[in-house]
Amino acid sequence: MHLFALLVLFFFGACSESDIIQEALDPDPEMEEKEEPKEEEVEPEEEVDKTSQPFFLEGQDPKPMAMKWVKVEALSDEFEEGSIDLEKWNESPEFLWENANGSFSDRGWYGSTRCLFSAENVSIEEGELRIEAKMYDEPQYSPKDDKSKPAKRWYGGAYVSSKTMGKPGYYFEAEMQSSSTTMSSAFWLKTPPVPCTTTTDGENLELDIQECVGRFLGSKTDEWTNDDWAVNSKWDQIFHFNTHRHATNCAYNGSRQSKGGHINFEKYNREEYHIYAAWWHEGGTQVDFFIDGRLVKSVTPPVPFTSDQRLIMSSNFYDWVKEDGRGEMGFNDSKLDRSTKFKWVRTWKLEAE
């Protein structure tokens, strides 16, 4: 019996060891670690070139069927270079006109009576065109002022104009933020200051896409203004657009004629950027004004706007703006805050697909 018991134990021991070895070699499928599913490779989205088309909200693009927007490079700028592109822009308001006798006269406009436009206030910084608003320690003269009279220009701004003319049919847009001062921030067009006998129709025209101030002083019934339109319009919270027909010795010598409009923002113009735009229709009988890609109003100008106009970015001190202390007017703010800022300017025309 003793020998038989030993044989039994040996047999079952051998079987158990064999089972253990086989289990290690061929484990239970339910105990296997499941392989992690491979993540599907996602193709990266193609980056959209936002500079290749005008900015419109969905359903707001007025482009006719079978037409496309084509950029007018000479009137467009991303301001990515370290200095202003003098092949595209004039940074000085000087406009020399050759007279019949060969002499030259300066027909440039140097600002309102209390402002001096100067190229020294124009710069390209951090990918923006900036126009600095400043208050001088002493009043200045412009090149055209009568120096026998006291100087009156206490405020410095600038007038940057295109060397290429804007035309009917073009769409103009810019991303802009106003300065923090009482000075204006403006994006507009104007017929050149040439003698009216040399122009096609002799009209003196102006198309204002946006003009505002960064800070507004005063209240109703103040003596500094003849009425309360500026107070009621909230000029520091405004998208203000217009078409003007000015007097000229040729085509028209009456009072200024204007057609335009405005809407107000919840925030101040100095607090945020907006995209201001206008489509000047072929034939000049309609101008559509857009804010941030949305149509606000279609305007019929006082007369058909058929004359070519220069595109302008400027900062001026309006004659109707109230003066106060330097700090109250925003002139103690940083240079950055005192500057009207343009991230970019783009101009487009329509062509057949």
C-alpha cells in the first residue's frame, strides 16, 4: 500500500505541474488584455486665409451671382512691415499743385483750426498703423498759416492718404479702434484738392465710412456748440457714416449737402476694434455701409458719386469739440491709448467668375 500511495501522489503531482505549465503557455482568452483601439488620424483643417475675401457675416455678402471679389492691392495693407509703405500711402498732407506759370502752390489740408497734421505722428507698430494724438506745450503753425497772427494749433494728429484713387464699384474695409482722446478717428474718402476746372465734373465730394471721437466732453446747452446733435449722437460710442457734397467754384457753390446715418455701440469706440466698411456702387447712386460684416444702411448720396476719391485714415481735432484739461481730454494717457489703430485696410472690386 505504501508503494501504491507513492505512485498515486507522483501521478497527480505531475499532472498538476503540467496543467500549470500549459495554462501559462495558453492563458484563458477572457483574461487577455484587450488591445486599445487605435485613434483615427484626423486630417488637420485647412487654414482659411482671412485676407483673401472681404469680411461678411453669413448671408450679408452683396456680391452678385457669377461675380467674385478681387483685392485691389494698391489700396490694401496688412501693416506687417516696420514702416509705412510710401509706394501706397502719403503720410504728409502736403499737396503741391503745378500752376500754369510753372510755379507750385500747396493745396494740402493740415487739419482744423486747432489741429496740425504731421507725418511724425504716424507709425507702424506691432502690425498696426497708428496715428498718435497729442497736445503740444505751445501752439503750432501749419505751412499755410499766416505767421503774423497768433498760432492756434494746440493738437497734433495726422492725415494718411492713398496714392491710388478709389473708384465707384469698390468695397472698402478696415479694422480700427479709436484713440482714448477727444480727437477724431476716421476712415474715409475725398476727391483730391485740385482746381475744379481740371476735374471731370468739378464736384467736391466726401465719403465718410467711419468718424468718431474717443472721448466726449460736454452736455446739452453748453456754449461750445450751437445745438445738441453731438451730445444726442454719443460721438464716443458711434458708427457714423456720411456722404457730403461740398461747395466748389465750378459745379456747386451752395451750402453743404449730406446724406448718411449712424448707430450706437454699448461700449466706447476706444474700448474695442470694429470692422468698418462701405460698398460704393458702380454709377455712384448708392453706398452701402457695413459694421462687423453686417449691412447697416444703404444711402443715396446728394448727387451721384462718380469722381475718383483718395482713401484716408486720419485723426483731427474737430472745431466743435469742447476743450478742457489735458487729463480730462485724454492727453495724459499712454501713447498706445492715445493712438488711432488700424490692424489692416483692404479694398476689393468685382470681376466676372
